[in-house]
Amino acid sequence: MPPGRHRIRTRPTKKPLINYGHWWWALPAIVLVVGVHYAATLTGGFFAFTDWTGLGRWNWVGFENFARIFSDGKLTLAVWNTFLLAIGSVVLTNVVGILFALGINRTLKSRYILRTLLFMPVVLSPLAVAYVWKFIYQFDGPLNGFLGLIGLESWQKTWLADPNWSIWAILVTIAWQSTGFTMVIYLAGLASVPQEVEEAAAIDGAGVWGRFWHVVLPSIRPSVAIATTLGIVQGLRIFDQIYALTGGGPAGATETLATQIYKQAFQLGQFGFGSALALVLTLVILGFAVLQQYLTRSPKD
Amino acid sequence: MFRYTKATAVREVIMWIIALLMLLPMYILVVTALKSDEEAITSSAIAPPTAIDFGAFVEVITSTGRNSIMLAMLNSVIITAGSIVGLVLLGSLCAYVISRRTRTWSTFTFYLVLIAIVLPAQLGTVPLYIGARNLGLTGSAFGMILLWTGMMMPLAVFLYSSFFRGLSTEYEEAATIDGAGPTKTFFRIVLPLMSPATGTVAILCGLIIWNDFFNSLIFLGGSNVQTLPVAMYTYVGSLISAWNKIFAVVIISMIPILAFYMFAQKQFIQGYAGGLKG
């Protein structure tokens, strides 16, 4: 039965005691969400199978765009770099983040100041942070200066112009900025670890590692799920830092799907092909999000 | 057992050393920006300036035209504030209705919003850009506010929904008994009660909007309306290796957000730790 008719007929008896707003209050937000998210994404998915350039006529090209992505060496490298940065940053920020959280958890007198300081990079603009690191990685910059100081002159290099090292330099920049975020998630998780159980385990002779593995880690499992899922989704779409640090170079060594989407669609006007790259990225993100939910769900369910 | 022992003191010292090492890039940033043009090239990166020189800051603040950092900051403030107003107003209204009503459509709407949070935005960027271009909304602050209000709406509705679900209906019942209509009840009773959720929405969405480079580059690139990150990118591109000036731009762009952070760091951290647990 249509809800409207139902309401008219039964209004005198079924009218709720309190009227919680009008239904049309939700309308502007719903229209915006449908327009900006659903309609745009579906249209983009359609463009991915065309050769549209943003102007004039377009043709349906089927899977041609996708065949081009996976046969072009530069673009397959971009796909691998996307994976490398996402997985690398998740591993790095989660391992270091959990260590930071354990390091400042409980008893420390200055734990709130430390938390504020270690979280600070998270609020900064990724672009601004990238410029600071660009300076650090310069050939006559502080990193090479430090290596020279400790007698490792042979390790000195132009980090961002080196095809083997530039992607790792970007990874460190990302990790530096987002470790505070995982730390804060783990601090919130650690607050839920039952202190009595941990004390009891310690009295029973469990070492630091045993307590972490058997008491702390199971309690913070939800935090691990949140931190890794958000980290993967963020990591797969990294753009700002790459664009500022290397612009995708040297010779495409640090291109990712995100930088290629921007270049193909908005610099070269290949809207169809750019959308195909975006569709690949979308499927990768959704795939990882589902996989993550599956891997980090608690063993009981 | 969790008392302050010698081992705790050692741990505290180690964590301070780590924190200071983590903040070393910020130190380099500040000292370099305060050096003169010549000293910035010749001196060591970690050496403090021999004489504090605000020349780089003066040059950046007084820059004009496309490079005007102050104008870009004003644009960033307008776009961020306008989007937050839209998100708070439309987001809270939507969340209120769908979490207080239990009809099929309200549940459906909630899931519609929830899925949109996970849906990556990249695929929609091209159609949105073309749509905005055809409507003359690229390069305009209003267009950007509209875009951001739509983009961040799922997160705002989700945050408000979880808040309203935990909020008892007693206040609204009392207001209804006293004869207040739904509009009056919402604006006089519910709106003041929801300020913690509004704080989380403003901080999380505001930070994403303020710091965004990708969308601003696409929708505002090449126009006269530049946000801070886009202006910073253009400006830095014209300053080849003049690091004291580059860092002056970077610092000026960081000041508003750091000031906010110092002022409300607890809300920032709690917003991130709690708000994103969806």
C-alpha cells in the first residue's frame, strides 16, 4: 500500500503524538547526495566506455580504454605504484602508530602534550607538508647533509629524481603526516583494554609481548579494522603529495592512478579514458574495502 | 602496577626524543623561512638564522594578483565556512528526520547516505566538472560551496544520525506538550542540543575542505578564485628554490589551521578518533 494513501485514511487515529519535523526537510540533502555522488558516479562509469573528449561527438568503444590501460607499461606501473603507496603507508602508519600509542598510553605525565604534538601533522595541508619534505630531499638538503655527517656519503642522492628511490621518499612523507591519525585511533582503542585483565596476565607471568598479543591486540581489533580500512582508502587516492614532490616523475616512476586520472582527463582532455582510469581506481578501492572488512572482522562472527 | 616507575620515566624521555625528531621538519620550516635570501642558500638547514629576517613573509603577504596569498586565504575562508553552514543546516535537518522517523523511506535514505560515504569520489569528478562548466559554476566560490556541501553531505548526515539516535526524545516531547510546532521545536530545542555533533561535523568536514588541493585544482584552476593550496602551488612554481619564501607561504597557509588546532585540540583528536568509527 502506498504510504501516502495509508496516512490519509488513518490520520485521525494513527497520527503520531509528536511530529518530528517534516519529511521534506530531508529533501535538499538527499538531492545533493544523489546528484553529487550517485548520478555523477554512474555517468562517470558510462563515460569510461566512450572516447569522449569533453567536446562534441563521442563513440562507444567498449573495453578499449581498459585494454589500453593494461597494455601501456607506464599505466601498469601507475597501478602498481598505487598499490605500493597504499599498502606501504598502511603498514608503516599502523606499526608506528600502534608503537606510539603504546608508548604514550597511561602513566606518562606528559601524555596529552605528546599526543597533541604527534597528532599535529595530521591537520596540516598535505601540499604544504610535501613542500617541507621536498626541501629535505634536495641534493644539498638536510637529509643528505645528515648522511654526510655520519659518514654515509655514498648514500647521498637526489632522492626525488632517482627512479628507484622517489616512490619511497613519497611514502615516508605520507607516513610522517598520517601516523598521528592511526596513533589516535589506537589510543582510543587502548582505553577500552580491561586494565584488570592486563594486570592479572602480568601477575600470572605474561611478558610484555605475551600481554600485547593475548590481551591488548584482541581488545583493539576494531581499531585495527578502522585504521587499516581508512588508511587503504586514503592511500589509494593519494594525489597532492605526489603532484607537489615529483609531479609523477622522474619519467613516470611515481605516477599513480590518481595522478594519471588528473593528467589524462584534465590536462589532455581525454575524459573517456580518464573516466576508465577512475573506474579502475573505484573498483580497486571497493575491492580493498570489502577484503578489509572480511579480513579484520572478529573471528566470533 | 601502573604506577610511575623508573621504566616509565625512561619511556617518557624516549617518547619526547621521538616527538622532537618527528617535529624536526617543522623546525626546519620555521628557521628557513626566517632567514634572509642569501642565508637561506648558504647556511645549514638546521642552523637558526643569524638575524631574524621577515623579508620573505613581507614579500609573500604583499604579493598581488594570481599570487595573492591573502586573497586566496579569504577565498578559502569563504568556501570552507559556506560549506560548513550548508552541511550543518541541511545535514542536521536530513539526519533529524530520517533518524526520528521509522518509515521505510527513512531507512532507505539512511543506507543511501551510508553507501555514498564508501563510494570513492574520483569517478564522479569528470561528470561533475563538465556539469559545473556547463552551468558556469567552475571558478566560482558558490559553485565550490555547492560541490563541497554535496560531497561531504553523507559524512555530515551520518555523524548527525548517530548523534540523534543517542539523544533522548524527552525534550521534544516536552516542547510539543507546551504547544511548540515541529519547526519551533527543531530550531529552539534540538539545534542547541546538537552542538557537540556540529563541532565534529565542522572540524572533520572543514579540515578536509580547507586542505583540499585536488578538487580545488580542477574546479577553480586557472580562474581568479583560488583557494590557499592552489595559490600556494602556483606561487611556489614561480619561486624556483627560493626556499625561505616558499616556506613563508607554507607557514602562512598553516597558521589558521594550527591556531584552530591549538585552540580546540581535544575536539580535533576526539573528532578523528570517534567521528570516523563508522
